[in-house]
Amino acid sequence: MVEDLLIGDFNMDDFLSLEEADITQINAGSKAIKVIIIIDASNSMKGYKLGAVNDAVNNLIEKLSRMSKSYANSIDVMGIVFSNRVSKWSSEFIPVVEFTYNFIETTGGKSDVTKVLQELARICQNQLIGGEQNVILFFTDGLPTVEYEAELACLNENDIFETAKKYCISFEEDIQDELSMEFFNAFSNNEPIPINEVDSIYESIF
């Protein structure tokens, strides 16, 4: 576990069910899946926002883990947390069945998106390949506190990043905020998803 990450308690007993029909569907045309989960832990996410993210990500990992047991190819995960610094669960992707999500607390500081984009550039350059299903899930309120446009423009020149499925998961009030929407639209090739509708991502992943 990275040194700067703050860990809290969580309950591993809340497993999500998977219907037989879902198993048949996800095995059709299956390919290796790499999922990058990015969590904004800056000051603006403190309180109920980060609590909702913890619940959503924990459920996401549990469901992907259950799906992977019947999936014809690998599902691997990497977790990144940031504020004014970036922390990762591991330097490599981990099979989702071996990935343990620990609830995080606010690490403090401002939302320095440029550092996350720089880390994504390194991951796309060195750890992702074509022919896989690459998915980037960005949990944030969409309020960067630094200029990020140049970094994002550079990252968009990477074919792996450009073709990845990218989603911003946020909150109703932030999805309606003009400044937040500027970031959501710049980063993602999909509409921002309210955090209470995060299950809609599964259909797209598979």
C-alpha cells in the first residue's frame, strides 16, 4: 500500500449478485480488460462525496470480481488517488479477484489534475496495449484547481488513451455546474454519470 494513502474500515460482506444471463452475455466476444480507477481525494471531496465514492468503488470491485470468475479473459485493475499528490495501490495492474479496495479518507490539498494526467500518460505509454478493453473511471466533482488543458492535449495524442473508454462519475449538483462540465467534457468521451447510476457503466465495459 502506498505510504501517503489514508485507510479506513470497510465491510467486505456486501457482495452483489450476478444473474446467469449476465454470465452468458459477457463471455460473448470477450477480451482482456484493464480498468483504471481514479479517485479525487482533495478537500472539495471531503465528507459525503468521498463516502459515496468509497461505496461505489467497493461495489464496483466486488461485482467485477464476481464477473471475472465466469469471464473468458482477464480483468485487471489499477487504483489511483490524488489531491495535490498522486498515490497508487500498486505499480502494476492487479487481477480484480486479488484487488482489495480499502476505503480512503481525504488526503487534503487541492485538486492537481495535471499530476494525474501525467501518471496516466506513463501508464498508457508503458502498461497498456492495443487489442484490450481499456477503461478509465474518474470519480471527481470536476473542479480542478490548476490549468490542465496542455497536459490533456498531450495525453490525447496517445492512441491508447484516445481509444480507451473514459467516464467521469460525479454528483448531481456538479454535473449541473458549468465549470465542472468543462472538465468532464474535456476528459471523457461519454456523458458524466451520476454516482447513484454507476451500475450503467457495467454494460459498456462488457
